[in-house]
Amino acid sequence: MTTIAVTGASGFCGSHVAATAAARGATVLCLGRRPGPVGRHLPWDATHHAPDLADADIVVHCAAAVGDPVPGSPAETTMHAVNVHGTARLLDAAAGRLVVMISTASVYAPPTTVHPIREDHPVGEHHNAYGRTKAAGESLALAAGAVVLRPRAVYGHGDPHLMPRLLARSRRGHLVLPGPDTQISLTAVENLVDACLMAVTWPPGAYNIADPVSYLRDPTLKAVLHAHDLPARLHHLPLAFARAAAATAQAIGRLRPQATPTLTRYAVDQLSRPLVLDTHKAEARGWRARRTLDDHLASLRHHAEETP
């Protein structure tokens, strides 16, 4: 029986990977500061020491520090410690074992066209520490012969970041968006998990992972809000104004490095630029995205109907 070590197994993506791997018959080791949903817990603080991988056959590296911190803040320092140094410690401890790492499409330089982005698209021009540190971490992983997965905007049950932030900004019935509507890729966590567990047979390298369809931003956001019983009117800021407002907010944020800026250049970029991922490389290895946002929203409605 294969033993899979999952780092960050108490987190959003890691918990889904661990639970699915166990359901498919693997022995699971959950590495992190807190226990995962299944298997044996092996405590690991990525900022301080190497993990214990002695009993692992395969490693799925999900642990990451995420967010959009103020430059020079303690949160940015932690992000570098986890995403770069922590990944280096993991790769050293893996000692020749197969490693599958979850990275992000945020490593890509901003696209200049609306064509789907392939894995050979340039990496760089990052607007925040998250993109920079994930790019640095995945560079180490690729050099070590790992498989690196690049999803975009992962969503699903238990998501602590994407959907909660959207809902929090829409509580008063209004949602302000930068620029006109645009085409984007999203990644259901189930699609990412399938890729993680299939990638153990793939050649080393980077692979885009996304839903089988791309989405128009505005109607997609409306559908998400409606599914959460939060119908909101969408308002559009001119892109130049939104970028100027983000620059001002970030300048003010530097005066309060412990706080999270209300608006950042990274957030504006993520919401305004067309970014569609080309997933043919993963599909050529037999992976198929089986879930869409419509499936997720339908499951939310079904759950709401069953809840007393």
C-alpha cells in the first residue's frame, strides 16, 4: 500500500488531498502544525525544521502561506519562510522521493493577450510577496525534479479565502469591480485533488490545472452571490482609477504593517486581467477536470435545502 505524506493537511487544499487519498486506499501521513482529517499526524513547522518523511513513498506539498501582505510586514517575512525556505527543507527531506507541489497561476507574468496561457508563459513581474515566494519555491521544486501544479483561484467546500472575501465585500448589496468584464479560469478543489493524485505518474515539470470551462467574471460573481442569498449590484471602476486607489491604499498600509490593506495592486490585477489557463499538458497525461462552478453552486443549494 502506498504511503502519501501530505503537507499542510489541515488546510483547505491539503485536507481535501488527504481525505481523497485515504478514500482511494492510500496510507496518509498528515504533516503540519495541526492534525489533518485522516491518517497519522506528524507535527511540522515549515518555518523552523525539516519534516519527517521516513515512512513516506510520495509527498504532496500543499503547505503554503497565502495572502496579500504589506511589503516589509511580518506577514511577508513569514510568507518567505514558509513558501521558500520551508519548500527547500521539504525537498531536502524528500531525498529522492517523488514530490508533487501545489503552486499557483499567480507565478505567471501578466498576460498581454487573451489567449490561454501555457506552462511556457514567462514567470515574473509579481505584484506581491505571494507570487514572488511561490515562484521561488516552485523553482526549487522544478530543479529538484518535482511535479508542480499551477491552479488559479481554487474554490470549494471549506474554502477560507476566495469565497469568504467575496461575500464580505458584498454584505451591503454592492460589489465594486475594477475595469470591464473579463474572461478567467477558476479551479475546483476536486479537480486539483484529482491532479495531485494522478501527477505521481507524470514526468517532472509544471502543469496548469483549471476547470473544463473558463468564466466571464461578472455573471460568475453574480451567480456566486445569488447562491449565498446575497444578491448584489455590480459597479465598475475605471481601471486606471482602481490602480491609483490601490497604490494609495498600499502606501497607507505601509504605515500600519500589521494590518491588511483594503485594496492592493495584486487584487486589482487578479480581478481585471483576462487569465485563462491552457490545460492540454495535464490532459495529455490522462487528467480531466470533472467539476465546474455550476456543480459547486448546485451542491450549496442542495445543502441549504436539506439543512433545517
